[in-house]
Amino acid sequence: MSESQQPALKTVYVKLFEEAVDVIRPTSAVSLGQGKYQLLPPDNYDPEDEHWEFVPGSIVEVVRTTIDGKLILLAISLAKENFKDNDV
């Protein structure tokens, strides 16, 4: 795949469970179109340390929301099962 064909990467925020306070963490994600993204693990991802609402590799739907005055993409649900590559 040439550089011009690389997938579009965006930053998507994912809720973390089992934290003392509400936490969202940024991670890279591949834009699949139609508001769907595939979450990628960060280099330091440790599933024993961080319990993500949606694990890396998941295809999620996102919403745009504002946190602390910054517009972000927040993962809100797994993408519907009927999502196919040719739908993007």
C-alpha cells in the first residue's frame, strides 16, 4: 500500500472502567467511513492495567462531543454487525 492509500487515522476517546474517577483515554483509530472507526492499541497498551469499554480492534460508532472546551470523537457503541467493508 502506498502512502497515498494509507487509512485515515483519527484520535478517538474510549471510556476506561475500574478507575477511581471517570476517565477517557485517547487512542488512534482507522476511519472506516459512516462514523465508524477501528480502535488501535497504543504502544503501551496493557489489558491488565487498563480496562477499556471497547477493546483495541473493535469497530465502534462515535459521537462528536466537547470535553474541557475541546471537540473530540468519543466511542459510544460497537458498530452494527451488518457493517461490511464495501459499505464505507
